[in-house]
Amino acid sequence: MKITFVLPKLDMSGGVISTIELSNILSLRGHDVNIVYPSFSLGPRLKWYNIRSIWENLKKSKKIKYKLFNRVPIKCNLVHVPTLNKRYIPNANVIIATWWETAYYINSYSITKGVKFYFVRGYEIWYGNKAMIDKTYSFPLHIITTSNYLKKLLTDQFGISVVGIVPNGVNFNLFYKNERSSKNQKFKRIGMVYRTQKWKGMRDGFEAFAFVKKKYPYIKLVLFGGPRGDDIPSDAEFHKYKQIDELRELYNSLDIFMLPSHEEEGFSNPPLEAMACGVACVLTNVGGVPDYTIPGKTALVSPPHDSKALADNLLCLLMDDERRNNIAEAGYKYIRRFSWEKSASQLETILENNLHKSKKL
């Protein structure tokens, strides 16, 4: 197949990295895969752009491309285009929207660009434009989701027939257990990915950590992710985006990984990466978490918005080394089922089946 993925922009987000991981495997299997991204991310209502903005985005995309190469090998074709105007989009058998704005563009393209799919990785209304986002689910596009949660949401709210689920995976060549150091064992390290979006639940995570520290003072909060915000506790250890070897080492340094996200979370890959590195996880029951955990066995899972429940689960693992080690080991073994190779096979089957159906029409 000739496959085109359309990104709204090139960045370090999970959606972009997931697209690259899937595209790499499809490319290695003999498919002609292009990932198209524009110099300037035009919203569907914007009819103009200015030269300065495009120039700044060109410089920024070069830096991001360099970071991506250090984050994940790129074996597919990254195609940098001026805009997402149809004249710049290659003809293909299949074309896939990866974000609500790109769904508008793909919906307007002719069939020469490929049979149209919409890969929904989250209900993206946290950025506003709810009415425009909701409208995309009425477009005649074959919809794929990353989790059963998203499938149910789209089916219940919009009456959509989802053609398949393709969960995110783990690149086990990049994320694996290292021999743990015996240094600093007095302090247990609790890690979180730091994000500024409210629905990422940072406040809940900080409250849970503060509550636990009163009862178990020998803990250290370890954060990694975007630019450091004012809400980060002064005594927290903070790391900006890391290259892959450093990120793996950071996961391996943790005793517990915590995900405090709210319902808007579409999947969340960091818990999979943490489990692949042998770290016990305390998570909220959001996005893909129910799909890739067995609560109480491979991770401790609590409702979102409940910092007390998060704290209780943290304490449970901190007070019981054997339980923490058992959870970590069970998670490490179970997460082996979630490889990018398996996810790429699922996507390949979905695309081929629906391409075959479209040819019959």
C-alpha cells in the first residue's frame, strides 16, 4: 500500500512519535509510507499566513526533527510541505488524519489522495473549538481509535461506527530494564511526566505526593517533560525533555511511576514505557489504562480527580516492598503484549480490509 499520514505539525508529542513508530514498521514491511507535515499549521478557518511565521516554523521544525531523531529512529519518509493544500499531498491508496484539523483537509481531498481514515487519539476539545471538533465525527471518514474508552465515547455521543482499535505500543529496543543502582535507597523516587494542561492532573499528583510525604518522608518527586512551571514543588527534581538513553535511565531510577490524568486522556504512553523499564505504576483509570493494565496485579489504579486514592496507592507500594516488586514484575511481563509491531499489524489489517471494501463499492 501507499500510505499517507497527515500531521498538523511536527513536534515531540505522543501523537507524532506514535505515528513515526507505526510508519517505521509499515515501511519495513514494504509499504510506501509518507508522513506529511506543513511549515505552518493552518486551522480550517484561516485563509492567510505570513512569511515571518513560516520562516520561524521552518527553523523550529529543523530543531524538532533533530530531537525526534534522538528520540526514535525514523525509517519512513517525513515530507515537509508549505501547507496542507491538496496540491502538496501525494497520491496514495490510503490517507490518514491524525488530528481534528487535519480531518477537515482530508475530507476535502479527492479520492486520488487515498481512501480516507481518521485516527482519533483523543477527544481533543481541551484546546477549544468543540463544535468544529464534533463536526469532524460526521465526515465520511473511516474512524480508528487508540482505546476502547475512545471507541465507546464516539459511539455513545455521536453514533459512530469505529472500524478498529489500534493501541499504542512500546519500543522494547529503547525501553528496557537496566541493573538498578543500590545508591540512595533510603529515598524512594516517584516519577511523573510534567505537563501544563489541567486535564493532565498535576495538581492531583502534587497533592497525593504531599499527603504521602507527611507519612513517609523518605521520598523524592521526579518530574520530566515540558518547560518548568511555577506549580512545581521547589524540592522536586525536574528534567526537561530527554534523549532516549537518558529517558530510559530516568525511568530505571524510579521506584514508582504515577499518572494522575483526568478523563480527557486518550491513551498515555509513559506508563507503558515505565512498566517496560520494570517500574511499579500508580495510575488513574483513564484513556487506554483499562486496556493495558490488570488493576491490582500489573498496576494500582484509582478514579481520576481523587488525590486521596492516588496517595493511598502510593503508600501501599511504599510500605510494602514485596508488593511493589510484585506489581513491577507483573507489569513488566504483561506489557510485553503491547509492541509497536503488533499495533502496526492491527493497523495494516484495518487499512487493507477497508481498502478492499472501498474497491468493491
